[in-house]
Amino acid sequence: MLPTPGTMRCLSLPSGWGFPLDRQCTFGLLLASQLLFLLYYTFGGIRSMALQLWHGPQPAWDYSKTQDVYTNLSLIQLLVPGTHHLAYCPQKPPYLVGPLAIAFNRTPSLDEIRDRNRLVMPGGFYMPPNCQARHRTAVIVPHRNREPHLRHFLYYIHPFLQRQQLQYGLYIIHQAGNETFNRAKLLNVGVKEAMKDEDWDCLYLHDVDLIPENDHNIYTCDRSHPKHVSIAMNKFGYQLQLAGMTISRPPLSVGRYKMIKHNSDRGNEQNPRRFDLLLRTRRSWTQDGMNSLVYTTLAHQRHPLFTNVTVDIGPAPRRPGTPLPKTHKGSLVSLRAAGV
Ligand code: UDP
Ligand code: MN
């Protein structure tokens, strides 16, 4: 059968080859689609594929060669804070070093961390001294009874963020009392409290025991637009996905974290109903969460290296007619679904 005029020919074979042409065509299309599929997954989705094509390949990081996390910080600290109108910081921060040396064998003191981060202002706020930041990021950390982890976190996160030339604020949301730890609710509290301080462009919901290993993992939500509002998260994301918001993730090679090893905490055991709760969230997320958030602020303090918000979030969530779960491990989704 001759191909009709206007039909797509896969190969530049003379027309009239009939069936063999169709077979080659199908084979070619199959091969091409497989290749595309492979490319798609290799580059981690359309967005990063476009980024790769736009910015060229990302450097392959060698994590056996690491730099001290305070590298280049003295260069920034020597700069005199500007008083006149400042130009925007460069698109690409000049102080980044790549893979960082991270160790947890010695817990640094708060005094030492303060000493090494002289430009951090009370409340854990920072602005680059000699240029106007392109991004304003709040880092929100749920916390209870993890003081050594918090010190490691502060030690590593402050120089990391300063080298990225961000305007940033660090919020530690501390759950008072011995009720079941509710990470999701604390994060919601953090978002609410942080937005009272500043119109942040970007909110990072962060675990206290995760330390970023590469400072090219920039803590912004959108690299090119200074005022774009979106939210990046490291672990949770269901509600935002459901709401049609963007969740940005760095390329895998750069988005590496070191986790501080720990045993499970009292009051934060695994919830046997967690899968059921996740399913129910699909229906309940619009009514549950930020708009039904109730808590009592017990303290709001500007510590030298962070803002501490201590909250009473009330008893662990319970649905009417169901017995109180003995244990409950929270996540942004499951606790909202549970009617927090
Ligand atoms: N967390 C805390 N105290 C607790 C339990 C959890 O501060 O008793 C916070 C802390 O920021 C931690 C995060 O919640 O990094 C996640 O909890 P966990 O580390 O237990 O989760 P997993 O290690 O299982 O991811
Ligand atoms: Mn952990």
C-alpha cells in the first residue's frame, strides 16, 4: 500500500515499500520512545531535563573531596555592611565550595557557633552585608528534646546559608509537654509564625537531624525570580501537590543530606494507622490543616542563633468515636487528615 500524501514517513525510503516500511517505522518509533523514556528518568523529569539543556550538565560531585563548612566565611565577614542602596547579589553566589565535611563526633557549644557566625542577628536572621539578597527564605524546624542535634544543625546550617547569599531566618518550633510529637502541626505553626515576621519568598520545612552535604543545594524555591512565592520541602509534600503548588527538588547529586543517627523518641512512635490517614487526606485536606490550626504560644524568643517559638498544641488528634491512638507518628498529611 502506498502512503497517502501528507502521512508521516519515518525513514527516507522511497515510497511504495509497503509493509517493510511500516515495520521499520514502528521499530524506529519504539526505539525513539524508549530512548526518550530513558532520558527522562536519567535527568529526573522534564523540569531538570530542561535545566540541564539550558545550563549545561551539572558537575559530577566528588564526595570524597570535601571542604570545611566555614570555608570562605571570613571573606564575607570582612565586608563592611553597606549603608547605601545595594545592588542585587550575583545570580550565582561566588563563595560556594561544593561537598562539605560533616562529622558528629563533637557537639559544638552555642558560644562557639555564635562566635563563628558573627553576622547572624538575634532571632537567627541574616542578610548579605554587601548586596541585596535575591531570595528570602525561612527555615522551619520542628523540635523537642533534640538539643545536641540542634547544635549540630546550627553549626552547619548558618555558614551554609550565608555562602548562598540569602536573606534568611531560622525558626525552631518547640513542642511543649509530653503529648505525642506532632511534626505536621509544628510545621504549620512555624509557617504561620514566620509569615508574621516577614513576607518570606520561600519556606523550608526541615528536620533537625538532616544536614545538607553540598552548598550548591541552594535553599530557594525559584532560582531566577526573586519574588516568586512557592514552598520547597524535604520530606513532606502531599498537601502542596494536591493544592497544585510547585515542589522543587535539587538534582540528586547535589541534594544529599547526612542524617544524625538516633534512636526513636518517646512520644514519636510509628502510627499503625498512618496509611489509612494518608488515604483519607485526599478528601479532607482542604478543611484540615492551616485553616483549622489552633495552638497557644508559650514563648517567642529571639535567641542569638534562632527564633524559638514554644507552643502548646493540645492533645494528640482523635476522630470522634475512635479510641485515642496509643502512638502517633506525625506527618504534614496524616495529622491534618486526623483532624488536627
Ligand atoms: N523531632 C523532634 N523530637 C522528637 C521527634 C521528632 O525534634 O521527639 C523532630 C526533629 O526535627 C526530627 C523530625 O522531627 O528531625 C523528624 O523526626 P524523626 O527524626 O524521628 O523522623 P525520622 O528519623 O524517622 O525521619
Ligand atoms: Mn530523624
